Amino acid sequence: DQQVKQNSPSLSVQEGRISILNCDYTNSMFDYFLWYKKYPAEGPTFLISISSIKDKNEDGRFTVFLNKSAKHLSLHIVPSQPGDSAVYFCAASAGNTPLVFGKGTRLSVIA
Amino acid sequence: GAGVSQTPSNKVTEKGKYVELRCDPISGHTALYWYRQSLGQGPEFLIYFQGTGAADDSGLPNDRFFAVRPEGSVSTLKIQRTERGDSAVYLCASSLNGGGSSTDTQYFGPGTRLTVL
């Protein structure tokens, strides 16, 4: 049973436009959420996180939104750049439990 | 500074053989994690070390898998009697404080791609 779901395996966006990556979770105990970015042949790189006490966290072009009632979070990238093309993983944890990752969404930003 | 390094980058072995995968964490990081990423999946937690001790090994799939971190720095993941289903990318991550804190950012290495023929 997948506790963290990224239902879109891929997403294609034009350069300069907004990219929206979605993530759903089933475990209501999750209280911390993260997004990681992964380029080929590299390990995942931490991008941005949000605690369950917040509903929004912003860092430059990246914003994460959390909707606890819907058990849904999203990552917005605006404006999208070709260098943003990568696989994005959503991850979650409950207290001190290990991170649980989704399957990832491959983002392609077209120039 | 140097990031997390993993060796070898690729390992091809035959079914039934024993393999060791090595992880060098970021200097000064007390927490070290091993994950396995199969094709089309996200990283799956295997084991977490705080210092020299395994604080959580609940993700190890069976007793063929074992990991050590004898001096609280470098860690080795050991797989006995490898099976074709063990083929995956094995990722290592380290974090400064660990303690199981989810807010302690984990920094990943590039991974070791293991192929069992």
C-alpha cells in the first residue's frame, strides 16, 4: 500500500510557465513533507520542505502548498527553466519515522 | 566541501554471490541512511545509523542484508547470496544530527547501481 503517491509519472511544461507537481498521501500521522530533485546518475537533492503546521512555504521560484484536509501537497515552480528538468520526488515522515518517498514525476521544461 | 560518496558506482555480480557497497558520509555527520531504489520507484528506506549503532533497521528486506558502521563514519552494506530481485540502485544519505529528526536534511550520494545476473 503506497502511503505517498505521485500519480503523474511525467509532466511537460514550456519555459517561463508554471510547473505544478502533485503528491497525495494516505497516512494522517505524516507531519513533515519534503521535495527532492534528481538528475540522472546523481543522488536526490533536497529542494524544499514544509511542516504540517504550515500550509505554504516559499523559497525563490519554488513554493510548496499543503492541504491537510485533502492529504495533498503540491510543488509550484515559477518561472520554469530548462535546468529544472529532472525527476521530482515527494517524501513524508511522521515524527521520527523514516522518510517515505513517492515514485517520482519526471518534469521536462521545453525551451 | 565533499559530499556523500559511494563506491563502486556500478557493480555487476552473479546470482548467489556476496557483495559489499561502501558509503562515505559528509564529514561530521552523525546520521547515515541506506535506501534502495528499484526501477520506476522512489527510494525505499533500508536502515538508519546514529553514530556506530543501527537505530532503525526495519527496512531491511530479509536477513541476507546487513550493514555496519564500525567507527561512526564509513558504512558498508553487505548482501549475501544475491538474487536477481536485489538489482537496484542503492543510495546512501547522511545528515548532521539525525536522532531520527525528519527536519534534519538528508544529503544523498550518487548511488551504487547493482546488477545481479
